Amino acid sequence: MRGACPRLHVMTKPNLFSKRLLGPLFVLLFASCAATSNLDERPAWVFDGTLPLEHPAAFQASDHLVVNTVGIGGTLEVALGERDSNAEQQMRSKIMKAASSSLSVGKGSDAYKATVEQVAEAGASEVLGLMMRKATWDGFEGDQRYAYGLFAVNRSDAADQLVLTVSDNYDRLKAIEEGLAAGPSGQDQLERLSLEAIECIARLGVVKDLVRNIGGVSSVGWVDDFAGLEQRSLDRLIEAGSVREMTGLEAELRTALNFYLKASASHPSGILSDAIARCEFRLPCTECKAFRAQADSDRQTLLELSGVVQASGPNTDNGRTGVEIAKAARNYRLVMGHECAYFTERTSDLQTHQSFALKLDGLEGTSSDIVLASGSKRITKGTEGDLEEVHSLYSDFLAYRSSPVIAGQLQNLKRQLPCTECGTGKECMTCDGTRGAHGPCSHCNGNQTVQAECYTCDGDGMRSCGRCSGSGSIVRNCNPCGSSGKESCSGCNGFGSTASNCWGCAGTGWVWTVNGNQTCWSCSGKGQTTSTCWFCSGSGINSCSQCGGAGQTRETCGTCDGDRRSGTCGKCSGARKISVPCRDCSDGSEFYNCSHCLGRGLCPTCGGRGHRI
């Protein structure tokens, strides 16, 4: 019985319960092992998304947008919520996908794509309010609940709802058309009305594509009523923008460019693309303006610092001034080296840069001399504070300008300065050079022993049955055959042959002929015939029917009922685990490397050298 299902495991003793008592008990036990899933009973529409047969004929898939979805959760409420949410997402995606035809070749700009998606998103949100649940089915598998649903939206109703989302654009276009016909009060109003007309017509066009692609029928034909207005508005917008471009003023160019970009987001066209490129080419680069301002600022700073150096005496400590000159010179060269098509457009920029470049080389050389002279004076003093100041001065200077002389002096200076962490101690300040410390063994937690599965009972907690030696059965000598394994053949009683009445004379020994009674030729007048026994093949002996020829019989051990285990294990006392020595330590401790020096024992900052190199 070991290894059987725990629900069906019944420990019984011989003759302890009758069959009448055990019958109901097994019925209850098998009931507890009932099926834990009914998903194999799902209806056909769950698999293929087709409509259930019980729906009325008036509800046809061709007249509806249909989505088939499922929700999964620990409770039915959670599964239902996920199902409804998934249905909305799928239906929204199906409606949004219908707007893809609006993004035809030549209309793939990011701005126009955003406009199409915005209109489609607004329409899809309104259509979701018409979604109906047509079929549902709930199931379970283990602890999980499944909620299936078939949702649909009537295509014609969806089309009407989409049209309603842009109905105000139709009314606004009528008003714009009347306003343009009456004559705008000025150029600004002409551009605003033209741009608004283009945007309204674009929204109507997207909705027209949506209605057509979802297969609905609605009165969306009025979009074509404004085809002429769209072209006229575009022409007026280009004409007004051209007037602004002719002025050449930056403000007017930017205003025209703004109108062109907004119109292109609703009506991409080659004319608008050319106008946008034309304005962008004539407008000054905003990035270059910032670089010009930065270059002017850095140049002014360098001139001021140069004046400070010239005004100071020969004994003045201008080390920090030299660092500031190196920093400003580095920034100026970075700005002037920026690759921009418009930066060198002005001749004055080139002339200013070329005349200052000669002076810049001299300033950079002066900064190196100033820093080196200041550092040498402080090194001569030899105090630790002066050496630290020179170290900071040289490091800051080399961050902006390279100098082999200053770099070499900085290396010599680092050899004289103690390590910032250990001073001159060279050892790790965390572990004091011991490389780490001993702590409790990570395997046995310092107990020196660990719990392992008992090797005597293999973690079962029971010992082998003493009566059957753990075999689960007892061997006895076979009594019927006297342990010989043989018995007399029951077919021939041990003779090896059997006698029967002759079939020729029916046991009389003679047969009747025309010449009178004659001796039977088949049995020679004996009346019987003898044949070899087919049970024992003439040997008269067969294998014992009780022991099968083994001479012994095997029966279930009454002590362990065939389980081969009986009583508590003497090694683990039924605990199934025993304490064994820890294989990772001998005294319950383990050496842990210092996390700061990684077990080296040396200062990680200076590598055990005691200085800053």
C-alpha cells in the first residue's frame, strides 16, 4: 500500500470489516477524488467564435462586429471583470484598425497619424457604449475560474454613433463656408478660417473611412460636399503664407510655418511640404544662436581673466586664475568646433574667431605657466597643507588642458602625499589587515551538525518488519505436496494412461458382420482401448496446484499487512531525520573575506602602497 493515493489508502486488518461496511466507505473516498475541471464541456462558440445556434435568425454575424474573449481569476467576480475589460480592448482595437486605410501612401507623417488616431479613439470610445453581451459561459479548473463571453455591436448603430461624434464639424464647416464667402476682415482671420476648415474636413474624412471599413451604413456622404472647400482653403492658406514669407521677417516666417505645420497634420500634401521646407531654410538656426551667445560669453571671460593676470605683479599667486583661463578656453574651442550649417554664415563670426584664435593660443600657454609657477612655490614650502593645495590645483588644471610637465609633477607629488584612506598604514582600515574574520558556519549556523534524512529508514520514520524481514510476505512449506512440488495426475490417477470403451464395438468386444459376429479388430476383443494421459503426457505426475511446483507458499505478513514496515525506526525514533557532522566546517565557524579589501588585507584605495599612485 505504500506510495498509493493518500485519499484511497485504507489500513485494514483481516476480518476486521465486512464488505457491507467497506462498500459505502469506498464510495465516499472516490467522491472526494472527483474531477477538478469542466473546461472540456465548453460550447462550440468558445473555440471558434461563431454565434450559438439558439440565437434568433435576426442576429447575424455579418450585421455585427463580434469579439470572443475570456477572463481568468481566483474568483468568478475577478474573472468576469477581466473578461469585460478584455472585450472592450478587443472591440476598441477592431474599430481603431478600421481607420488604417486613412493612412494611405503619401499620408504617413507622424502628425497626420496622430490626428487619425485621435479621431478614431474618440469614435471608438462612443461605440463601446453600444456593445452587447450575446453569450456567456463560466467554467473552472482547479482553483481558477474562467468566464467566457461573446460580445457584439450592430454595425449600423456603430456607424450612426461615429457620425454623431463629428456632427458639430459639419455645422462648423457650413459657418466657415459662409464666412469665407462674405469675405474675412483680415489676413489673420482668413488663415484661421482656412486652417479650421482643413481640420474639420480631415476629421470627417477619418469618420467616413471608419464607417466604410466596419461595414456600417449611415449618411456620411455629406463629407464629399466640402471637397471644393478643402482645396480653396488650402490655396488661401498658401497664398497668405507667401505674403508673410515675402516680408523676410523672422516673426512672420515663424507664423507662416506654424500655419503650414498645423495644416499638414490634417491634410498632408506636397505643396505644404515645400512651404515648410522653404520657411525652415530661411529661419535662423535656434541652436546656432545659443552657440553664438556662449562663444561671446567665453571670449569675454577670457579677455577679463587676461586683464587680471596682466594687472597682477610677478609675485602674485594666480594659480586658480590659470585654471579658470584653461576652462574658458576649452569651452570656447568646443563651441566654435560645433558643426552647424548656419554658424559660420556671418562673415563677422569668422573674422572674430580668426583674430581671437591667435590670442587664445597665447592665453592657454600663459595659463600653464601661471599654474606651474604657483605650484612650484607651494611645493618649496613643503608643508602638507601646501602639497594638498598643489595636488588639487594640478588636478583641476589637467581636467581642462593637457600638460606633460604638470602631469609629471603631479605624479611626483602623489608619491609624497599619504593615501587618503589609510595614510601610510597600507592596510585595510576595515579589517586591520586580517583579510576578514571568522563567523558562524553558513551551512550549520555554528551547530557543527546538520539535519539529514535517516539512512536506516530512508526518511520513512518506520523500521523494517521483524517478522517478514521487510519483504511484506511469509514463506511456508506446502502441505499438500509435502514440499516436493509434485502431485499425482488427477486425470490418470498417476498411471500415465487412461482406458475407455472401444468406439468400434461399444465395449462388447465383437462386431456384427454378414458372416455373423466377429471379434472387434479395434480392441482385439477386449472391449476397451488404452491412451496416453494428455494432462501429464504419460508421466503420471504434475506440478502441485497449491504451490505451483515451488514446494513453498507465500502469504501476506499479518504484522505489517504487506507494507514491509512496522514500528518506529530505532535510529531516528520516528523523526525521519538525524544529526550528522557538518561537511563544511570542523568547529562550527567559517572564515569570511573582508568585503572592503576582498580578502587581500591591503588598502583598496592605494593598493597597499601608502601613497596616492
